Amino acid sequence: HITYVNRRGEQMLGRARGELIGRYILDAFPEGAGSMIHKVFERARAAHTAAEFESLYLPGQRWFDIRGYPAEDGGLTVYFRDITKRKHAEEALSLQARMLDTVRQAVIGVGVDGVIFYWNRAAEDLLGWRGEEVIGKSTVAVMHPESSQGSDRKLQHWTAGDGPSDVVDPDVVGQSG
């Protein structure tokens, strides 16, 4: 049975705590019967273990980060956060990454600190490094290991706000040299 609902819970669920407290969860939310949330929490309750997961709640079309912990009475204490905005942002980034992977030109994402954060398949084919090998590394270390001192100076010039036009080297070196 539901024993407590805070104000934020009322807002996310669209229900007043007075109409929820004291009710069995599936009486209050019959649409949840058989859902992933229901199944995970039933297993956790029966095994007296914690459960942490993310789930889409279809009736409200909202994503939740859900955590349940065993309670002394044999039930679960449940905490949840609405993560819908984060999930939508992740979906948009995933779509963009898939689209960039279909481009037949090398696309390399580099932050203002000179660290590579994206490397598409065409960059892998052209330069010989897999994304996993270079993402998180400095472009200096990857592209110009033999001249890192000069490239470091150019990168500092660029990050100081002087723009990339005069600092981008036209010769990009692949893994094989």
C-alpha cells in the first residue's frame, strides 16, 4: 500500500496524495499491471533486494529513473525522478550520431580544449583509427604526435579566442603516417 507521496510526486503523477495514500499501487494505477515497472518491483519485493532502472511510463509518455529498496513491512520504498528531457536529448544525439555515420566524409568533433569527442566511420576509414582509440584524446597526440609542441601552441592560440582559421594544419596524418 502507498504510505507517502511528496509534493513533487503529486505533480509528476498528476494525482493528489489524498487519493493515493492507503491504496494498493495497482488499484491506484491499474494501467501499470504487467508493466516492466510492476514486474521488476514484484521480483525485488519477493527477493527483498533493491532495484534500480529506467522505464518509459506509457500512459504519461514520460521516462522515469526508478529506485526501490526493501522496507521493513515487506514492501518497497520507491523513489523516482522524471528524466524525460534527458532521454529526449539522448535520442536526439543518437540520431545525429547515426546520421553523421552515414556521411561519406570524415567528421571529427573536437572541443575547445582540443579533445576529440566524436569520430565517424568515414574518419575511421580515411585515417585508420577506430573511434574508441581516439575519442577522449587530444588532437595533437592523435594527428601530429611528432610536432606536438607547435600544435600545442596553435591550440592555445585558438582557445584564447583568436579563431581556428590560422591554426588548422592542412596536412592531417593518418595512423599509418
